[in-house]
Amino acid sequence: MNANRIIDMIVRQVMRRLVTKGVDKGFDVASRMGGKSDGTTNPDAGQPAPRNAPRPSQNLRQAQKVTRQMRRFMKF
């Protein structure tokens, strides 16, 4: 083996570990953004809110604001 192949192998391993940690961290952050979940699904998800529905709580509004801010910078 020459030095170039050894360096390429090391760089590949380091990059693989960094990308894996980044993806794991991203999933952790995204899962925390959703709030607490008890494992049940909401059958009314995606349905429009009734006219007399209460306003969202402060925590939900804050999460929505952060999501909007993140969406500006994350272009896929």
C-alpha cells in the first residue's frame, strides 16, 4: 500500500464518522422539536381547526416560530 491509499482510507473513515454524528444529532434535535409524545397518533392531524378552537399555547407558538426560522436557512 502506498501513502496515498492509507491517507484516503483514514479520511474516508473520519468523514463517515462525522456525517453519522451529524445525522444523529439532526434527528435528536428534530425529535425534540416535536414535543412530548406518548406514542399514540392523532387522528385529527392535518384537519383544519374549528372556529371556536382555543389558541395554541405559548410553547407551541415558540416551536412554530423556531421551525419557521429554521426553514429559512435549510434549503433542500
